Amino acid sequence: MGISINDYALRVSSKYRHANPVKHSTANSTLKLSNTLLDKSVQAALAAIEIYNKPDFGYREETFSILLINAWEVLLKAKILKDNDEKIESLYIAHKENAGVFIKSKSGNYRTITIGRALSLINLDETLRANLSILVELRDNAIHFRNESPILNTKLLEVGTASLLSYLEMCKEWFQKDLSKYNFYVMPMSFFHPHELKSYSVNKDSIQNQNLLRYIGKKENSFPHDPISQHSISLRLETKFVKSKMQINPDDPDAISVIVDEEDAFTKTYIWGCKEHLVPALKKKIPRF
């Protein structure tokens, strides 16, 4: 080690370690801490999707909101670390009165910033920021009280779907992380939902759930859906039975061929119109177009 036994004993003593604290920066580490947090964030997002997509799970919506917000919080912290040269102090909560001192938890570990603080430190699209604020409210309601409302569960699915698409975009933009190998979609696992009953009344919900629904409605009105934008407040995934337009040709003696409706395939592949979609998108991306 290059030091004497007495020097070694001194350096491992609590007195020496208190006077010479270990530096928290991970800038010279082989594996950057931001990348470690990114991997953790992705696993949390996948766990949220896996839980939601289970055929029968009683705590589905609540668990989904908790895990998805956890994924976002860790992703935001990874971004903050990357922007601050991997200095872990950028995630610690500073003492208001003592400069250079960070607040510790009851266990003695340094406390890290909340998702609210993380959101304030990053320049985010306002629609995405609003989407995450809704998810935080849904998460808090799930943890501290309950989310027992068919309509509220529907809105959580819509908000969560939009948030997952935004999550994919930000992983790619911030870390060049391609998540296309994963199936990042939440799926309603049946073709019938109780909330689709026309007679359902929101007034039957608790005051807490009604307040949440009003909050979501205000955000949706403030940030209407923009097909050009990467982000949305809510997106709906529709499931319905349709007659298949892909047919096997029984008259082919050599091989099984597939017949596809050409017009249907074209309209589903090329969905943008020139004036209403393409031109506005080009104007937004290319200055002075």
C-alpha cells in the first residue's frame, strides 16, 4: 500500500475520516453514475408496464403510477448528474443555513432532491411538465389515500400512455438510449371495461377523486393535443373488433400468399396531409422555411 501500519490505522479511524471526508464525485469512474441511474430508471418503467399488463392485478393502476413516477424521477436525476459532470452533490439537498453542508436522513445517508426539485432544474417541454405533474398527483393519491374510480383509472391509462411515449423520446434525446427493443406500451387486457357504461356518473366518486379529475381536465384544456409535438397530456389506445383485411389465397399452388388491401395499407402508413401536417412540422423544425 506504500504506507506504514500506523498510518493505515490512522486513516481508517473515525477521527481521520471525519476530518478528511471522501469526495463524492464520480467523474473519473469507469461506469458513470448517470448511466447506472438510467438503467435503473428503464427497469422501473418496464416493471410499471409489466404490472399494468397483467390480466388480473388488484392494485394495477396504483402500482403503475408509483413505478412510472419512480422511473421518471431517476431519469431526471441521471440527467442532472450528466449535466453536472457526474458530481453526486448535485443531487443532495443543501442545508439552508450552512453553506457546503448537505442534509442527512435518519440513517445518516445524504438526502437527495425530490422529483419536484428535479423538474425545476431541467428545461422541459411545458406539456411534458404538465403530464408529469398529473402523474405525481395520481401517485400521491394512490400512496396516501386511494384511487377507486373507473373514470380515474381510465384517465391514468391515457396519461400513462402519453408519458411512456415521452419517456422514450427523452431517453433518446438525453442519453442516445434506444429502447425500441422493449414493448413500451400499456394495454387494456380486455375488450370491455366497466367505465364504458353510459350510466356511470362521476358524482358517485369521492371528493378526492373528483378533485383529481378536475385537475386533469384543466391540464388537458391548457395543453390541447398537438400531432406535431413529441409530448401530450393524454393519449388513448382503442381496442375493438374489426374484420381482417389480410387473407390467405387458397388458389396459389406453390406457396401461401397474403392479400393486403392496398388503399388501407397506404392510408395507415402515410397519415400526414401536406398543408395540415407536413408544412407546419417543417416550419417548426426549420427556421425561415
